[in-house]
Amino acid sequence: MKTVPYELIPADDLIRLGMIVLQSDVTIEDEFRLYFADAKVSLLVNRIPFANEVTAETLGDMAQYLKQAAALFPLTHSFDAIGYACTSGAMQIGAARVSELIKSERPCAYVSNPMQAALLAFEQLGASNIGYIGPYSKPVCQTMINHIEASGFTVSHALSFDEEHDQSVGRISPESIYQAAMALAAEAEAGQSVDAIFIACTNMKCARVLDKITAETGITALSSNKALAWDLARSSGIPFSL
């Protein structure tokens, strides 16, 4: 057998992004393919164990698996940025702890999560009063609202689908999310106006209705997935518009 020569692709040929995704999430990978369709990006994804029922306890429990999930990325791989793709989980664990656990296993210039990214996006948009739409039980949603308000923003209007199981959240139709956003916008128009509508949870399928919501309400619609994609892109020098 004859040996033939070969060339190696440069290590920096593409911007290298990583993502740690919940075991139950059936949405974010498809939406990231849409968001980064035209970008020169390598996106690697690992899963993290997660119980189907969404509570403060199950969300916080993911901290024990973050190091393992990060360690399962290719051994010699370094990243421009990694996202931990759970809005409420990152809030329960804490952004600093999430970053510490991931960076302990893989070289990474920047670590983000959807809650951290959303707060940065609100600042970028100049949005101070937020309309919130969440899929989960009211206690879980209220904890997220409290976190947003503790970060210096107001949440004057909020809606929830009150769904406790993440597998069902991933099956909520984009049309249902659109209708919820329109209802929230109508409520805001009749009372205190909002600067942005935040659709929280990476498992909510709304990438294809965000622009429609924005166009029809005049209020910027933002999701966990779009905020996270924007923050990873921003930190890596990839053009990306909110």
C-alpha cells in the first residue's frame, strides 16, 4: 500500500463555538443552524442529563454534570465561545459558576448562557421595560422575572404556558407562541408599554415568528436562543443583528 501526502486544515480556519444542551431540548440546534447558516462557524454540541420535570431543584442539579459535559468535547479542541443552553438553569447555578465549571475542562475564550445573553441584549437594545413569556410553572417563571428585575429591568407584563414538563415545552407550536406575544403586546398597549418581548427557554420554537411579532407589534421580540446566538457571535466577531 502506497502512502500519500495530505494537508491539515488550519486550526483557526473557522470560528469555533460549543454548546451544552439539555437532554430534553429538541429546538435549539435547529434554530442555531438557521441563525448561523451563512457564517463561517464550526458548532459542536454536547448534551447534559436533565429530568423532564422543571423545578428549581432539577435545574440546579445540572451543576454536577457541567464539568462532565464540557469534558466530552474533543480533547484537543479549544473554543472561541461556549454556551450553556438553559435559561433558568444558568440562573439557578449562576453565570460565574457555569463559566468556571466549563473553563475547568476546555480552553474557551468566553462562556455565555441565555439569561446572561438576554440581559446584555436588553442593554444593547436600550430596553428597560420587558414583556416576559415563559413556558414553565408560575413559580419557575416568577423566579426568572425576579432575576431580570434584580438586574435593573422592569417586567410589567408576563404570560406563562404553565407547563411543567420540558418534553411538552419542545412541542408548543410557534403559532401558540406568536398568539401569546400578540396578546401580551395588546395588554401592554392598553396599559404600560414594553420595550421588548422576551420569550424565555431554549426549547421554545419561535425563531421563525420573532420577526413577524416585531413587525406586527412594533416591539422587538427576542428569544433565549436568539439572545444566546447573538452573544456567542458578538464575542467571536461574527456579524449578528438583534
